[in-house]
Amino acid sequence: MRGVFWLLALAAMAVALALLVGNNQATVTLFWSPYRFDLSLNLVAFCVVAAFVLVYLALRGLSLLRELPQRAQRWRAQQVERAAVGALLDALSHQLAGRFVRAQAAGRLALENLSGMPSAQWSRRHQLQLLSHLLVAESAHSLQNRETRDDHLLSALHPKLAKSSPEAHEGALLRAVRWAVEDQDAETARSRLAELPQGAARRIQALRLKLRVARLGGATAEALETARLLAKHRAFSPQASASIVRGLALDSLRQAHDLSQLDAIWGRLDIDERLMPEVALAACQRANQLVSAPAATEVDRALAAANVRQWLAPIWTGFKQLDAQQQKHLVLALEPGLSMLDAAGLAQLEQSQREQPSNAYLQYLAGQACMQRQLWGKAAQLLGQATNSLSEPDLLRRAWCSLARLAEERGDEAAAQAHWKKAALLG
């Protein structure tokens, strides 16, 4: 089909040429003394067009001859460029395949190919150099060759290379932070994080590294704030986010040195974090530990007991939903403040015990509370019921000790000795 169209085009050209040549009534006269030349107008027009084409082709040919050295130079630069890109791709392939020695050799080959190439011939040469240095450093890190890694990392972070590719420079800084964290070098990791631009420091990858650096350096408050931000951006699954935030909140509470610091840490926690049973129980446990020292005053103990009751109030309403271990820790957290429990608190405790009459933990706690209010008969009844169900040795030993003291109050020495003996066997 294409051949048919070519034939039709040639036929049309032939017809047009025949019409042009056949209709040749105008002439052009040229005088060259003493000669005279009469030429047809069509011939003159054809000669002018042919001369223009010949002159154009001649000038074009001369231009190509003058450009031959530059073309040869560009061709050589392209060969070097292709060799460098090929070596870089080989380095990346070997790195992903776990062949770190070959990846390191391929990265160095790429750097050698680029060393003699002027930057004017290829505007992205610096970017390729940065990536090559970074791949060599990554391979050296995998081979535990820290000296080579640090040398190529410094070369990759050179300001001249950073200007050519800001994104690759930010990637090199993030890699440097990760390597510093793996080396347990919190100071170097923090300095590299500080070099990141403000926009890059807010990315999820940077925040993940910031969390690791904060935990490595013991900055629990900073780590907790970063974990909240990561959870907000859904960097982790909901379960993982809750676990990380809970663990950091527990670490922060355990680091409190006095009641005022503990209260300040509790105030900085979010509402959702305060409603976590593990967090509230850990705060109460730490408060009881701080006031159990001999130097603690009655004011401190009263303040700790009030804080414990306030912090555990939301957890107490969901006592049925707690597992056995959490119920035990809640009882242990409330027990030191039973001596300062008011009538309303005692009534609430008895109401909870009546709602769950078979719960041994509530029986034990209510019995100890009644004992503090000198309700001997009720205390003995509740503690006696608790000893039949409690399986934890520490709570059971305390219950037997309380029953022994109650027996002494009644003057029943035989029962008291029997209870003391059972407590001693558990101790």
C-alpha cells in the first residue's frame, strides 16, 4: 500500500514539473559585455534554488567538521557516564543481594570512572558520586569496617556534593544517624539529626530514628513525645503504637525521684495514657515506693494516698475487666493508704465487694480496710474467706498475719500461733 502512494506522489511531481517546464513563456536576459544570454525564467529559478541548497549543504558540512572534536569528547564522556552508571547499578544489585565485598568494589569502580570527568560535561556527576560513596559506606558498615565507612560517609556529606542533590544528602544523614544508633553512639546520632533540614526532620523515617536516639540517650520524655507523634501519623499499627507509648510512659514514671516529680510526669501524660491500667498501677506503685522510705513524712504519705486513690479511680470502675495480675497490683497499690481511707471510700470498697462476693482480692482489701477501722469481726470474716481463695504467697501471708493479730486482739493465743505459723511457712 505504501508503494502505491509513492507512485502516486511521483506521478503528481512529474505532472507538476511538466506543467512548469511546458509553460515557459518568460525569459531572463543576462548581459556580459560583449555577450548576451537569454535564459528561461524556470531555469533561472531552478538554478537559484539549487545554488541555495548547495551553499546550505556546504556550510552545514563545514560546521560538522568543526564540531568533530567536541562530538568526540562528548562521546567519550558518555562512555564514562555509562560505565559509572553501570558500576553503580552493579553495586546496588550486589548490596541488595548481600554481596557486600562485590558491592564495595563496584562502588569504588564507579568513583574511579567519575574522578576524571569534569562536572561541566555532566551536571549530575556529583549526585552519582554521593550515591557511590554512600553505597560503599553501606557495604563497609555491613562488613563492620567502620574506618572505611566513616571515610566514605564524610566524602558523601561534603558540601559540594550536598548542593547538587539535597535529597541524597538528607538520605546520607539519615543513614549516618542509623549507623550511629547501631554503634550505641547517642551523641553522634544527635549531632547528625541536628544537621537535617526542618522539613526532613519531620518525616516519619527521621522521627523513627529520633525515637531510637532518645531511648538510647535515656531521654524518656523526648522519646514519649516522639512516639505520640509517630502514633498520630500512623507510623505503627495501633497495637504497636499503644505498646511503645505504654512502655515509655512506664519508664518515665519509674524515673521519678520524688512525689512532686512523679505528679509532674503524671500531669504530662495524655488522658488515654492515664486510662491504661498498667500506667496507672505503675504510677501508684512508684508513689508507694517513694513514701515507704524512713525519711518520708506523714504529709507525704497522705499526699501519696490521695494521689493513688485519684489515679486509680477510673481503673477501679472497671475492676471486673482487669485480669488477675492487674487486680492484684491494684490491691497492692491501694493497701498502703487504707489507714487514711475515709468513710465514703470504705463504703465504696464494701459496695464493690458485695457486688463481687467471690473475688478474693476484694475480700482481702475490704478485710484489711475493716481492720484499719477496728472492725474486728468483719475483718476476720473477710480475711478468713480470702485465705481460702488467694493463691499469691505474698497476699496470703499478709492475710494470715492480719488474722494472727486479730486473734491476739481476741485473746485467742492458740489461733494466733496457728496463724503466725501459716504465715511463717509462706514467708
